Amino acid sequence: MTPPAPSSASAIVAEGLVKDFNGFRAVDHIDLTVPAGSIFGILGPNGAGKTTTLRMLLGIIDPDEGRCTLLGHDRPLSVAKQVGYLPEERGLYPSMTAGEAIAFMGALRGLPLAEGRRRARDLMEGHGLGYALKRQVRQLSKGMAQTVQLLGTIVHEPRLIILDEPFSGLDALNQQRLEEMIRAQAANGVTIIFSTHVIAHAERLCEDIAIIAGGKVPFAGPVEEARNRLRPRVRLETRAADGPWRAALPPGTVPQGRHWRFDLPEQGVEPLLKALIEGEAGIMSLSIERPGLHDAFVAIAGASAAADLARTSGSQNAAEARP
Amino acid sequence: MNEIVRAALVIARRDFTALVRSKAFIFFLLTPIVMLVVAVAAGGIGARMAKPPATPVVAVLMPSDDSARLIAARQRLDEAVDGLPALEAVRTATSAESLLRGSNPPVAVLSGTLDAPRLSSDGEGARHWPDRVRLILDQARHDADYRRVALDVRTIALPATPAADAEVDRSTTAQMGQMALFLTTMLLAGMVLSNLVEEKTNKIIEILAASIPMESIFLGKLFAMLAMALIAIAAWAAFGAAIGLAAGSALPSLPPPAVGWPVFILLGILYFSTAYLLFGSLYLGIGAMAATVREVQTLAMPVNMGQLGVFLFASYAVTHIGDGVEMAACIIPFSSPFAALARAAQAPDIWPHLVLLLWQGLCTWAIIRIGTTLFRRNVLKSGGGRRRRKATRAGAGGQGQVDRSGPS
């Protein structure tokens, strides 16, 4: 597909990224443009190439082909001080205190240590963890450690934050806190890009998404555009189970007793309603449903990718009830 | 470059603090004391085990005057002749046979008089002791016949000898310096092998690699370990100096090095630093490839053997100052600090050391670059793409705002 034209308002531009590992093509000519100031989600099942793509964007690994720019620079390390990164595999020095760990991560990104310590204290207290400031990382719970790492990711006040599977391993409460934190950062003009295999997070947070499946990007753009690719679905319930009015139902209608499901006809529901009334179908209920991001994902990435996604996110679905 | 050094100092500070604050560091500082205690204990055991067996005794069953002469003659001969039996005069009246059959029998019994001696022993003794006993008898008879001449021994004070002898002796200083450098480097640099394991097992490497140049990570870790090593050496040197003061003149003194002791010690510290950085960068690069602590342990043996080989080469060069061998030892990066320190002990020129220190620094940087490239390629699974990416960039015609300046 043709990527959106890169502009100075793009925080990330990637063109034709390719990465092979021992003959296996993990990323296959990926194009991405992330608008500055947006919350951008990368959706895909495990093994789709999300992490590899993010690592290439950050300069941790070099692409075999293609080019990318981060905040307008093609050497990601040259803008590292303006970028925050939370990797999928979390890591902190166990012997460091929580406050020192946050200050250290800030120092890596150019923040003076004294300022980092001050901000670490403020951030920890702001997130209700002030009591754990002097605790060693090894003494923290998993959720607290993840929060500490997340605070370390934003302590230097970056312009761009990249989060790889940030919701992984968090309970519902911490997921809600993380969503709030992401929204707060975005409200300050920070660009946020995160990968996830849980569609609900992307649907709630993102303005734009990229769907990755099998190392390719079959869709990248606004969430609305993805959903608009599918026709709205109509749910109809009739009193009569059969009659001449059935000829008015559009092709592809799925019958379930006296319930009928079909795509919204292009000319709208009015002609259909007229035919149903005249045919005495007895309309019990009729609703028009906009397709969700999950439906769009199935339509765009294919049923197998959707099945992979459902499988990998299965363990998290219980926790992802809307907070 | 400034960014690389800045980031390296962030890493170094973290690592240094973690190292020095750990309880293990105290035990590490105590290492030489433990070694000293073990060495003293082992020396005591060795000395005990090496105690010579009891000297064979020949019983002397003669008149007391003859016995005394024989014993005096034996003492005089003992300074010049090895393997003489001890003589023990028997005062009680008994026979040679009863002495030989007793509970603690001598190897032989010498009876009769000086003029008519008789040696009694078993078959083995009768073959082994007659020559030695005859020597003692001859000496005793000789002492009885001639008056001993006093030997006039004079000591003449001569002017101090020219530097020729000192130059020869300086090779001892060179060898001792090399040995100290080798032992400290081998003891301390090997620790760098496992230095990246923590980052890899804790997945911190991903954050570091995304934040700062890989060279900074390697350099920072080396700086931290070097600082820790210098603290350890300072502590051990203080301990050694205390022992030296306590031992006083009992310790052997070394000939002064050609550059003088202060410069030699300064160069020793500098060459330890470069040797540490050279071997450390190599070890860090090798260790970074290892996936587990077990792999690191497996790598340690060949690495130490390699270091020993380099040291032996540099040791050989000590006696070939100015020759091709010594030049080669100075140029080959890993033997260079050892050969250069030996040169400092034997040649007074300073400028070669400035050149060699610069050379060793450059080699360290080159090894770090190679190590980081291999790390990115083999551990982070990157690489192979930069050349192609550049080609792609060229093909793209420089679209967008491109920063080619690298980290600043």
C-alpha cells in the first residue's frame, strides 16, 4: 500500500523496512508514518514483526533494506534524548533503588542525575509510590517494577515515547493507570507509539493504527478509516419467518430463525423497510451496528491473523474489561 | 565523541557504585591477604615435608682422645664434603656386635684405635661406609701430626663499579615489573568477561542499546572496572608497604630502573591501565557473545592461557632490548604494555612511552569498536544492513531531514 506522504509533522517515517533473521523474513517492506502528537498503535499477533519494527525504528538493529527517520533524523541515537522506550522484555538493575533506577534511565537520556532524582521522587509520589522510592528493585512487586520502568521512560520528558506491549502483565487497575498516563502524555503534545496484541487498548487509545501481519502492513491509518472499510451491519428481527418480503433482503444475509444479519445496503435501509412493511414481515427490531476494530482487523489482516491475535491475547482478555 | 564519553561515564558511575557497594568487594580486597596466609601455610608445610632425613650415625668405640679427634676431624670435613656419617662416641663398655644388634643401631661401629681402627657393619654398610670413614680417619691422623696453619684473611675496599653491573641487574627489575603487571592484569581483567551478563539476563541491554551508543556501554564498563581495579591495587600496595616496613631489610632490594623509581611507578600505573583496557575490551567483547554464565566460565580458561602466552613473549623480549623481538613485543597490542614497562626499567628514554601509550589507547578503541560491531551483529541480530541502508539512502536522493553527523 502507498504510505501517507511524510511531512515535518511526522514523528516517525519508515519506508520499505526489511529484516531477515537466518533466512526468515520477519519484516517485509514495511511503510509507516506516525503523525506527531498522536497516539499510534501497532496491532498484530505475536511474531507478526511488531517488536522487530520498533527495534529498527529505534536503531537497536539496522534494517536490511529501507530507511526510517525518527523526529526527522535518520540516526535514532542522535535524538535519543528526546525519545523514551519501554521494551517488551522489562529490565531493571535489581540492586538499584526505585528512585535511582528512574534517575539512571533519565541520565542515559542526558538528564542530570540530581534533576533525575528530583523528578523520580515527584513521579513516584504522583503515582502513589512515594513510599517505595528507596526500595531496591528486587523488593518491588512486578506491577510496581513495571511502573518504575515506565516512569523511567518518561522521566526526561521525551517528545516521542515508544512502548512495546506496555499492557502485558499488568492487572486491570494498572492497565487503567497506564492508559491514563498515555493520555496525559499525549495531552502534552507527546507522540506515543505502542504495540499491542489486545485490540481493545488500541481502540480506546489510538487515533491511528498500523496492522502488522506476517511481517507486512496491510493497513496503516486512522482507526475510523479502518472501521469504515467495512459496511455497517444490520440486525433485523421479524415476526414472520418467511414470506415474499424475503426477496428484499440483500444477498449474503445470514438467517438465524427470525433474526437476520446483513451488511447495510448502499442505498440505506429505507427501501428495505418499505419492502418489509409492504410484505408484512412484522418488524420486531432493527439495529444498525458500526463494525468494531476487531471486525476491521479480521477483514484487513485475514481470519488466520485474527485467530492468532485472539489466541495470544486470550490470557489478557479477562483483564481487559473496559475500566 | 563527547556524547560517547558522557554516556560512558553514566554507565561507569552505575557499575562502579554497584561494584564498590557490594559486600563481595570487601572479600575481593582481602584476596591477597588470603593468598599470603595460604602461601605462608603452604610454605610451612613444604618446609616440614622437605626436612632432610636423619643423618646416619657411626658409633665410635675408641679411647676418648681418639674419639674426640675423630669427631673434630669429621666437623672440619663436613664443610667441604657431603654425605659424611655422624659420629657418636660410645662411653659405655660394650661390643660392636651388641651395638649393631641393639634397639636403635648405628649404621656401623668404629672400634680399636686411630692406629689400628676396625669398622664393623652389615653387608650393605660394609660396602657403603669404609671410604667415608677412612677419609675421617685420615683427617684425624693428619690433624694429630701437623699443627694447623692460621689463614690470614684480608678485606680490601674497592671503588664503586661502573654502571655495567647495574644495567645487567636492571633486567631483574624489568622482570619483576612485568610479573607484577601480569599478575594484577590477569587477576583483575578476567573479571570483565562476565560484565555484560547482568545486562543480558536482566534485559537491560535493550534499554541501553536504544539510549546510548554501544561503545559507551563497553567503555563505561571498562572505566568502572578499571577504577575498581586501581582501588584494589592501591589497597594491596598499602598492605604490601606495611609488610615491607615491618620486614625492613629482610626484603630483597631491586636495582633502580633506568627512568628512576617515581617515573617507573607512574608508568607502571599507566601501563596497568592500558593493559587492563586492552585485555578488558577483548574480554568484554568475548564475554558479550556468551549467552550464560556457564559459557563465560568455559571461555575463561583459553583466555587466561592466551594472556599467559603474551606474557611469556614479553618476558622473552626483556633480554633483547632494541632488537626486533622487543620492537615486535612493543607493537603487538597485548604484549605492548609488558614490553614497554620492561623497557622503562632498562632504557632511560621517555618519548617511546608516550608513543606506546597512545598506540595502546588506539588499539583499545579499535578492539572496542570490533567488539560492539560483533555484539550488535551476533547478539542484537543487527548488521549487514548498514551498507544496504546507505545505498537505499543514496537512492532515495536524500529525502527528508537527514542527520549524518551521528551522536553529538
